[in-house]
Amino acid sequence: MNTGFVHRGGLWVLGQSALLCVVVGGTIYWNGQWHSVSVAFCGVGLLLVASGCGISGAAALGRNLTPFPKPFADGRLVQRGIYGLMRHPLYTSVFCGSVGWALVWRSWPALWAALALGPLFDAKARREECWLRQQYRDYADYARRVRRFIPWIY
């Protein structure tokens, strides 16, 4: 593993990738563990939210899009589009999509792994925000105005 990978926050990416593998694997090996149509519909709803957040977040970031939490040195601070409502829509997307996927497939191991993404993304976002504050003088004001994951709430 090279130092560039670690320096850009690659260990965070490895952690989330491992949990996502459990989410996918959990639905392959342990599915149908409970029977509830309403829970499956909630999962579909979360998948729709995830799609909206993910597509709008990626579109707004454009060339600034990276899997790493450390921003590009020549990047710019994006505050438009969905970034005017939440600071980390891509993390929200992956979290909601993972929970939704686990609910649709009715898998306890996948659901537990998906829920574990919540604290991981919260910690990853806090680390990313330290780097963003160092790189962009407007970031502190932006962070006061816009919530981290859920508009107007958190």
C-alpha cells in the first residue's frame, strides 16, 4: 500500500468497502430471514432516496468526484445543487442504499453491516471536513449553514 493511498484517506475507503462487501454477501448467503412486505417497501424507498442523493451529488461534484476523503489540491468547494442541502450526499446515498438493499433482501447480517456504515461515515466525514477547512476558507461558514447528512436535521 503506497503512502499516497493512505495520505488521501484510503484506509477509510477500505473500511467502507469491507462493510459494503458484507452488505452484498449478506444478501447472497442470508436472505429472506424475515417476512414483511412493508419493510421491503421501506427498503425500496431508501433505494430511491439513495439514487437521488447519489446522482445529484456526483453531478454537482463533476471533476471534483473522488472516492478519497481528502480533496484534490486543485479542486473547488461545491456548494450548489444538493450540496446546498447537505454536505455529504454521497455518504448519505451509500448508507441509505445499503440499508435499503438489506431491507429488500431481508438479511440481518447485511442490515447490521449497513448500519455500521453510519458511524464509519460520520467519522470519515469529520476527518474530511478537517481537510476541507484547511483547504477552503469558506468551508467553516458553509458548515454552519448546511447540515452534514440530513437536511435541516443532522
